[in-house]
Amino acid sequence: MSRSNPRVLSTLERAGGFASAQEVYKLMQREGEKIGLTTVYRSLQSLVNDKIVDLLRREDGEAIYRLCGEHHHHHLVCKSCGETVEIEGGAIEKWAKSMAEEHGFRDVGHTAEIFGICSKC
Amino acid sequence: MSRSNPRVLSTLERAGGFASAQEVYKLMQREGEKIGLTTVYRSLQSLVNDKIVDLLRREDGEAIYRLCGEHHHHHLVCKSCGETVEIEGGAIEKWAKSMAEEHGFRDVGHTAEIFGICSKC
DNA sequence: ATGGAAATGAAAATCATTTTCATTTCTGCT
DNA sequence: AGCAGAAATGAAAATGATTTTCATTTCCAT
Ligand SMILES: [Zn+2]
Ligand SMILES: [Zn+2]
Ligand SMILES: [Zn+2]
Ligand SMILES: [Zn+2]
């Protein structure tokens, strides 16, 4: 396992904490950083392992990486500008738990995201 | 736009209503059906457009297609065998709506899935 | 039957991601 | 400083799903 190259994390931050590997790579190129695409991929993977960033998927399946607080939470995302608000999911947590119990499922997790258009857009 | 080849839908049903394009294709091959991979892709896309199947993503980003009732609902999925239960999301609907309002978002939608291990597994 | 539209599928193209592997950089030790 | 092994790096090739191209076939209405 390789450690994350700190410039990758820093670039992801600069990108608004929300970008694909290809985007991070292109951004670093434009800014004159000398780095290989492979290292960008490896660093982002490593950040995901360390739970420093979330890995999710665009509609087309491309992986996007998002900087992320440490506790369990959900997101409210602007479909237009990408602005992301971390929100608490109290109601979801209970819903997931009760639904799982009702149907006899164990070891349950869940995903929940809200997306729309933010007030600025 | 092309119409969906009915044998594709029928195969997806036979697969348990849950498969990737590649899997549907391989299954049809094994069963001696004469069909091209391109047609399988086109048919599945068309079924998604018509909202007859859901399109979601495996962890690795591969698209999987799932037969699906017609009204808005959520899913409880077994990570082991893939068994899927359609569930109502009353609590989620309210949560999503209130969170969105609270942060000034409009045109909001949401996704929510619960996954765990079913009682059989 | 006939002409145009829709469907089909083989092959090539695309594109994100992973793998390979040789080279470079780092680290601890003498 | 000098050296050895470990870790990091990145260019190029490989992979694999999905899309595009395009020529051919099937349908359908007249
Ligand atoms: Zn916005
Ligand atoms: Zn939650
Ligand atoms: Zn199961
Ligand atoms: Zn809902």
C-alpha cells in the first residue's frame, strides 16, 4: 500500500472538495505540478481507505472523491454547482433500522443523498 | 431511439430481476439466444428511459439494471444474495423535503438504499 | 412488390481505471 | 559519506465496460 501524496489532497481541497481522479490530475497539470496520473489514482484510493474522502459515483459511473467529515452523515448536493451541505440523518437512521428489522436483515448500512438546486443557482 | 428487444427484459426477469448488461448478454448466449451485445445495451437503456427498470451502480461502477415497480419507492438489498425488497420511504420523503427547505434547495430528489444480510444468508 | 424507417450486430473507438515494471527517492544503518 | 532494501513514482500497456460507426437485415405501410 502506498501513502497518499499530500499534493493530491491539497488539490482536492482547492477543487472545492469534490472531483474525479481525472479532474484532480488535469488541475494539477494546469498548475504546473509534476505528477503522474497513476499516483493521483493511488493517492485517492489511499485517502478513501483512510476514510478521509468519500468515494461516490457520477451518473455515468465515474468515481468522484469528496472531502468529508469523520462522523456518519449525509449530503445535500446542488445538481448545478456541486455545492454540498453535510446534514444529519436522524430520521433516516431510525427508518433504516426499523425497515431492516422488519424484514429480518442484519449487518445493515444505508446510503441517502438529497440533490436539488441551491439558492444561488 | 430503439425499442427494447423483449427477450432482454424476459432474460432480466429470469436472472432474478437484477443484472448487468454483460451478465444479461452472457446468460442469453448460454441459453442459445442469438443477440448482439449492442442490442442488449440498447434495450436496457430503453427500459431505463421507460422507467421499467432502475439503473444503479455496483461498487466498481458497473451499471446494473433492476426490475422495478412503477411508483416511487426504495430498496432493501441483501449484500450476499442480492435479494431485494421494495419498501416505502415515508420518513425519508419528509426528511428530504424538510432538509431541502431548510437549506433553500429546490427541485429536490433523493436516493436512499438500505443494504445488509438477509435472513436466509 | 417497393421504398423508407427501424432494428441489428460486428468491429472499432472511447475512456476510466488497473497493472506492469523499470527507475527514482527515501530511510535507516555503518 | 556510502550502501542496501523499502517505498514511491510514472510511463506505457492492459483491461473492461460502454458507445459509436456503419453496413446489412427486418419491418411496415402503401
Ligand atoms: Zn448550486
Ligand atoms: Zn445515516
Ligand atoms: Zn441474502
Ligand atoms: Zn423516497
